[in-house]
Amino acid sequence: MASHSRPRSALRSFFVSEAAGGLILMAVAIVAIIVANSPLASVYFRTLHTPVAGLDVLHWINDGLMATFFLLVGLEIKREVLDGQLSTWSRRILPGIAAAGGMIAPAIVYLAVQRGDPTTTHGWAIPAATDIAFALGILSLLGSRVPVSLKVFLTALAIIDDLGAVLIIAFFYTDDIALWALGGAGAALALLIAMNRMKVRALPAYLLVGVVMWWLVLQSGVHATLAGVALALTIPLRPTPGAPEDATSPLHLLEHAIQPWVAFLVVPIFGFANAGISFTGVSLGDLVARVPLGVAAGLFIGKQIGVFGSAWLVIRLGWADCPANATMRQLYGVAVLCGVGFTMSLFIGLLAFDAPHLQDATKLGVLLGSTLSALGGWLLLRSAPNEQQIAAARRA
């Protein structure tokens, strides 16, 4: 009875019905690549690096606008953990261990290709992260062919994956962390938690403190999108302890308020700003050099081995269940799709290498590995029969 009155998740609606959002994302990515290799390339790159209020346009997009996407995803993760696909430990442990495997295996593959070259091994973490926006955009193109549980699994995995990448950046690729700013962000988070415990329901109060926390995280040298997830985890889901979930809770109100903006403005702007890669002067030989080959192999081979291998082992040992209404072949397709890596991979590449030619090599590897993963994952999921089809075939 309660299920009929349960409000629909904004991000779940995005998963189920936002094929248009995925199409827009794919389209702007293609347009960005075309523009980056056209006479408009100089305007495109100059605009992205134009300084505005202390940051260039690209940083405002990646560190500012994308914080709202991570906020939306964080809200959904909290919802699913408290009352959804991640509400049991068996459901939580699967994306967590799969994410860990999906970070370790690509790094090993990358290092194996470098064979100890000291000038390139510093980029070991480049293929470690999954790009949530592009991966979910591809999944949205498949519509109901992919069960919602797998989309939630990918979202949870990608969030954990990105948080892991942020920690890697903080510990291995951050030369100088501003402790005063990090401490201030911690104080802001403590205030948000206290507001939650005191049953404060006013969303403007949470958002105001959240903006301050975002600015402090940005100043600290840690990736600012982490603030979006941290803010989401403090937004109240239920008005009072033990009360049923309802559409008037602050979490639901915020979800439904930002979902259209994220789907049709934030994510497409992000895709256009980050997908533009210039192929000027690139030859086929450049694709098999150590850095691009290592990055591409890490994303396309390492990711699927790490994610699917870890998930298969966890399920085999009985520590977790396969996502509801999903087959192992579909789970493998999602694992391949996890090799789509744009923003964080490119970001780590810029931190890992100072030499322009190595930065360009990183971009080639990210594009190649992500393209192979996107096509491979899409084809696997497009052709994989779901449980209903399997059951129907058995009955026949």
C-alpha cells in the first residue's frame, strides 16, 4: 500500500525516461570534437581558458557546475542507501568492492605497459576513474533494456570511484594542500551534520552553508565536486524519525528542483567543454606509444577486468547479490562501460605530466580507451537478453 504513495526519485526518472538527455550529451561531445578540429578551434580553446573571477571557464564548469551533478547523484545515493537498492550490506558491498577493483586493475595494466619508464609511470592513476555523466548518458540511450538496479549500481560505483580518484589526487598529485581551507570545509560539514541532527528542514540554510563549503574545498586544493556529495549526505530525507518517506522532505524537494537543470544544462555544457580534443599532428604511430597505449588499455581492459572480476567474486562468494533483475552478461556490459573516462582521467593526466607532448598523449589514450569502452559496453548491453526474455525462452 505504501508503495503507491511513495514519491518517485528524480534521478530514477532521469534513468528511465531521459533518453533525450543522453542523446544531447552524445551530440555535444561529437560537436566538441568537430569544433576542436575546425577553424573554430582557437576560439573554442581560448574561451575555455578565459579567466573569470579567479578561475578560467573550464574550471568553473568542472569544479562549479559539476558540483550540482554530484549533489544530485549524492542525493540519490543517500536515498538508495536508506531505502532502496543499497539498503542492505550485500547491496552496498558490491559497488564498493567493484569500484576498488576498477581502480587497482587499470593502474596495474598501465604500469605493465610502461615497463618501469620513470618519465611515464607517474601517470598510473589516469585510467582509474569512470566518467559518470558519459556512462549514464550511454545507459540512458538503452532505455528499459537495462534494469534500474544496474544504473543505480553504476552510479554508486562511479561515485565511489570518483571519490577514490579525489583521494588519489590529494595524496599523490597535490603538491600543496591549504590546511586552513580544508579545516574550514570540515567545520562547514560539521555544521551541516548538526543542522540535520537538529531537524532543520530549511533548504536555503543547507545550500548557503554548502556554497561556503564548496568554496573552501576549492581553495584547499582538493577537487571541489566532493563538496556536492558531502552536502547531499546531510540533506534530510524524512521529516521525523520513523516517519514514512514523502514528497515534502527536503531531499525530494531538492532532487526535483535541480534535476532538469542538471540533465539539460549542466551535463551538456560539461560534455561540450571536456570532449574537445585536437588531432592536429597526430599519427597512427602516436596511438601505440607507451602513454596512450597504457591509458587506453587501462580503461578498456583494466576497468572491465577489475570491475567485473571483483563483482563476480563477491557474488560467487555469496557476500552480495547480483543487482535485481539483471543478468551477469548485463553486469559485464556495465563493467566494460566503466572504462569511459573523461573528466577525471584528463584532470589527473594534466597533474601527472608537465610536458605538453605527454599531456596530448594522455588525451589520445583517454579518447581511444573511452570510445572502445563506450562502444563495447553499448553493444553488450544492447544485445544482452534480460531476465524476462530468458524466462520466456525457458517457458517456450
